[in-house]
Amino acid sequence: MQTTVPTGSTQCRFSESTAREFCSDVFSQTITNASLITPYTDTCVVNATQTCDLIASASWSFRQLTMDMRQLTSTLLKSNNSAEVAEGRRIVEEYGLSGMACQNACFNGGVCTDNGCVCLAYYVGKDCSIDLFALSPENMHSDANRLHISFLFLLYIVNIV
């Protein structure tokens, strides 16, 4: 799992408890399995407190969770074990990991692909309906922050292609 987000400043405008609350809120809106999201929430908090950037940290951690789930389901669906294949299909359907599962046209916060919604930089969720800026503390809202996160997302895409 990725543990560092390439961004940030040196003095945070939020506490670690604020970061934990924000990161937990982002993940719990989409995934109810606490044991599944705990490592990603923890990574989000570490990144946020190291980089002083709640939005980028949550976005980065959520994308890592989505990529890990897609890799897991791909493995399960290729299995010779029918129970594993059934579990893979259940996860794909429940978490919107296929193009057929793109809900609500990805809420205009993303693009529907064969692997489900691919969200824009500051949107997360299986249907890209969670706007990280709407969840963040009031002092984090600004067009400059949105531009910064969009730039980071472009860097992220360039690095995985």
C-alpha cells in the first residue's frame, strides 16, 4: 500500500484527530466493512499529517483501495474455485468495479470504464458521488486547493500509465 502522498506544506491547519475523522468519514460512506478500510484510513491519516493535505491524502488512499480491490477481484474471478469466483462477483457488484455497475453515470465526478467509475481527482466512491471538498473542514475549501489536487491526480495518472 502506498504510504506517502507527494505534496504538502510544513504547518498543518488541522489536528490528527480532525484528519482521522475526515478520513474515516470518506471511507465509511462507501464501504461498511471496518476491517477492510482501517489500513487505508490509517494511511490517509499518516499522509494527511505528514503532508498537511487532507484532500489529496483521502483521494490517494481511496484510489489505492479501489486498485487493490480490483486486483483482488480479478484474481478471484480467474480462480478454479467456484466459491472464490462467486465472492469475486459479489465484490464487483457491491463496490461497483465493472462498467456495467457504473451507477448514476458516475455522478459527473468521473468516467465510466470497463472497470467501473474512474473518479476525478477530488471525488471518490464507487459512483464518484463523494466530493472531498464538501466533506473537508471549511478552511480547506478553495479553487486553489482544487487546482492543486487536480495537478496531483494528473501526476498520479502519468505515473501509473
